[in-house]
Amino acid sequence: MFMSESLQEKWQPVLEHPDLPKIEDQYKRAVTSVILENQERAMAEDRGALTEALGAGTGTVAGAPGGATATAANWDPILISLVRRAMPNLVAYDICGVQPMTGPTGLIFAMKARYVDTTSAVGRTEALFNEADTDYSAAGTHAGTDPFASASANTAIQTGYTTGTGDTTAAAEIDAAIAEMSFTIEKATVTAKS
């Protein structure tokens, strides 16, 4: 979002409308401004399609922009208001990354935590994919079976688990090497589809 600041300046009256809740988070403001710009661009393209030659008796309204019908001419402020009200309140900001696209194709970036379990950065295991490996950096591990499994027929297969134990104070203070973590930044190409 390199043009985020200029878009926020352009959409400042909408973003800071006194009748709407203030958008406190800067990232939500930036995303909302990009989405507002995308919506304005889409409406302009739709308006261009509506300015084609219309025959007699097509229901156009005098004074409507581009020969638009009365119903199509009034959607612009409603859609802009809908974007302004809805975008900052999405739960997606809290549970995953929100990256607005400015065109039909784009890149998505993700930062992934990895265990340093191989010398090559390519083959490292993703750390937080399923469940965190609690015995990765511990002094020792303890194995067991699923404590919630019972002898009933519904739980005939028991799954094993391991947990880690911490170092003793003496072992921790001798400056022993600890298991390291790393991260990778990965990108993927995406295409918008309907």
C-alpha cells in the first residue's frame, strides 16, 4: 500500500465523518481507503457502461449522470457508506491478515514461524501450523497417551503426545545452546474470481 497516505488524504472526509465511529487503527484506515478507492473505480467503470446509447422508452431520468436510470444513479453514496461502515468492523482483522488488492491480480505475503531443525532454510518445519511442539526447546520430554481417551468402543485408537520440561536453574545459567526458531516470508500470486 505505497499510495496509502495519498488515498487517506483523498478519503479523509469519509474516513473521519463525524456521524460514524472513529477508525483508531492506522492499518484499518489504510485498508478502508484502498477499498473505498477500489469501489469508486468500479462505480466509474459501471457508469461508463451505462452511458452507451439508449433507445427511446428505456426509462432514463433527466439529470441522471451518464443517462443512468433512477435506480442506478443513486447507488454511489450508499455503496461508499456501506464500505466505510463495514470494512473497519470486520472480524478478519482479528483472526487473519487483511491485504486489499488494487487490481484483479496481486501478491499475498505471509510470515511463517519455523523450527531450526535442518541446516537448510528450505526444509524447516513450520512451527505453528497445527499445534505448537512444546518439547522442541526443552531439556527432556515425557510421552503419554491421550488423557481424554477411555476404554470405550468410540475411542479405540489413542493418540500419543509429548510435553517438554524446563531446564534446571543450574543448566540454564551455564549458557547452554537453546533450540532456535526462525521465520520465512512467503508470497503467493492471487487472482480475483467471481
